[in-house]
Amino acid sequence: FKSWTIDWRVELGSSLFDTALQMVVLDRSANATDPDTHSSSYSQQIAMTNFYMIYNLITKFTPIIPAVLLARMGDRGWRRLPVIVPLVGYLVSRLALLFVVISDSPIQLMYGAGALFGLSGGYAAYWPGVMTLAALASTASDRSKALMRVELLYGIAGLVGSLVSGHLFQLYTSSMRHGIILLIISTILAVLCLLDAVLLLQVCAPHVQEEAESYGLIPPTPHHDAPIQRNVPNIALLFTAAILYSSAVGGAINILGAFVLKEPLSWDATQVGYGNAAGCMIFITSYVGLLVLRRYFSETSIIMIGMLSFTSGIYFMSFVTATYMFYLARSLNLLALIPMPTIRSLLSQQVPKSSCGMTLTLLQLLLKLGAAAYIPVSTKIYQSTLDWFPGFVFTLSSACSVLAMIPVRCDTTNDTIMMSVK
């Protein structure tokens, strides 16, 4: 019973939860007022983006210490803990939103739920835990494909969940208001995932030919320390590229949810679900793209192709004024998810297996620290440009994605130089 059999249900439940949260926040922000403007739409956008800014900061920063502790325990042999403990947090967050809807409580209660989710390790512990299990069960040559396969299943589940989430949100009875049925299903999925992780999840032993610890992409020399020293610049460059690219993607996605709910798009719950499904579709196209591209290009070249895909799509998103234009912009992002799992694959080959879990978790935590900049910055820029160019933040994200290509290119050059010297 492997981790991916749990992971797809986690994402299925998460896609239902995300749509529910987005629509509940929209509803609770409907009566927001801003003293500096008479526009109710403007006030609603300010209230929504302020909520998500605080909520996202909480969920990204509270997991830092718990995720490190869980990663350390995972590397010491407790490989299931980084998966099991965060699943408790997933369940708590679903129950909290269900309580908010049923009791008509203030949406700010989700700040507390986000903190509890973070203290369980959250996504910062869960995703590296899943990736570590997948990496240790694969060979170095197939690792990028194995990690991308996890992303594929994650995306398919998100696609299905997003397609039905809007319809499920609108279901209600005389005793159940909008969103309750959707959240009940999401909660049940969280319970099942937790039970499966506790009772059935197994840890695959590392592949036989991978038992010897590998120190990098470059074959080791008789001098044991040399490969480690030569690979330090590669690791630093990969970390830099990942942080820049994650900031570009995160800054755009942080605003996209509010952007589609304002005029001229003004999406309802069903359209929100379809829009989220378009985002999940990228998981599938990125996986297929990786299978094709890896036959003809190096992994670093594939990373740059994926970054270029995101750059073009998110730049076009800056000028979206109709729903069909949104989907055209998303179609340019078809390979946008390739860079991160490929970077993780390269990093996992730069360190001993005993440090694999900690390295991937450290990357995830640095991405969380990057959120300290891009979440408030993207939110404030969007609020400041809301009247004259709401898509300006997407233009900035495309520029940041271009910057992320530079360390990837330097990593390629560094590898070439070292191979020549050798």
C-alpha cells in the first residue's frame, strides 16, 4: 500500500475544500466596507485578499519547526510520520470550515484552524514525506519520472475534485445550506486517508543498485570529499531557482482566486470549480510533457522549458478580461509543473540517502520563507493596482519566472565546466 494510493484522495478532498473555502470567503466578504471608496466590489476584493494573505502566511509559517522535526524523525527510520501527522491537520481544517458554515461563525476562525494545520507539519511536511518515499523507492535514472508520476496522480484527483466541487457546493436541503454537503464529503475523505496511512501504508525499501549512497550527478572520484565540494554550487543554484520560481508561481496563484471573482469575469461556484480543474489539468500535461522531453533534453533544459511555459501563460493572464481568455492563458501553462519535481529529483541525487528527507524538507521550508515576501507583496500590489491594471501582479510574476531561469542556466554551465575539468 504505497503513499500515492493515499495522496490522490488527499488531493481530491483538498480540491473540494479549496472551492468551499473560496466561496465561503466570498460570501463573508460581501458586506465588507472600505472607508476610502464607495465601490462594494472593491471593498469585497480588499477583504478577500486580506483574509487570504493572513491565512496563507499562517499556514506557511507555523509548519516550519514541526516539519523539521518530522523530517528528522523520518530520516531516522520513521518514514510514515511525515505523512501521518499532517493528515491529522488536514482533517482538523476540514472540520473547522464545516463548523464555520454550519454555525455561521466568523470566517476568521479559520486562522486558528490554519495554525493547527501548520503545527501538524501541514503541506511542508506532508509533500516532502510523500516525495521522499517515492524517491527512495526509485532508481536515480527514473527518479524524475517517478516523482512526476506522483504529481500526475495528484493532478488527476484535483481535476476530478475541481470539476464536481462547484456543483456539490450548490447542493443544499432544507436543513443544509450551500457547501455543507461538499465539506462533509471532504471530511470523510480526510478520515479515510488518515486511517489508511496509520493502518496500511508501507515503506518501500530502496532499490538494490541504489543502496550505495550517491553524492551527485557527477560520478564520484577516488577522493571522497571532492564530489561533495563540487556539488555544493549545484545545490545552491537549484535551491535559488526553486525559490524564485516558487515565488513567481505562488505570487500569481495567491491573487488568481480573487481575480476571477471580480468583474469582468465574476465567476460563480461552478465556474470556480472548472477554473481549478484547468489548473489541475496542468499536472497531466506536465507529466506527459516530461515523458516526451526527457528523451531529447537534459533535466536542466526540461526545467527551463517548464519555466518558459509558466512565464508565457501568466504574462497573458495579465490581460484577461473574459472567461475564454482565462483558459487560453492556462493552456500556455501546460508544462508549468515540470520544474519543481525535476529540481527535487536533481537535489535527491546530490545528497546521501540518509539526508534525502531533510534536504527535500529544507527546500520546502525555504519555499515557505519565500512566501513571507511574495504573499504580502503580491497582495498589496494587487490592491494598489486594482483600479487601473488588476493583472499587473501577473506581469511581475512572469518577470520573476524569467529570473529563475538564470541559476538553472548557471547550473548547466557549472556541470559542463566540472565535467571538462574531470
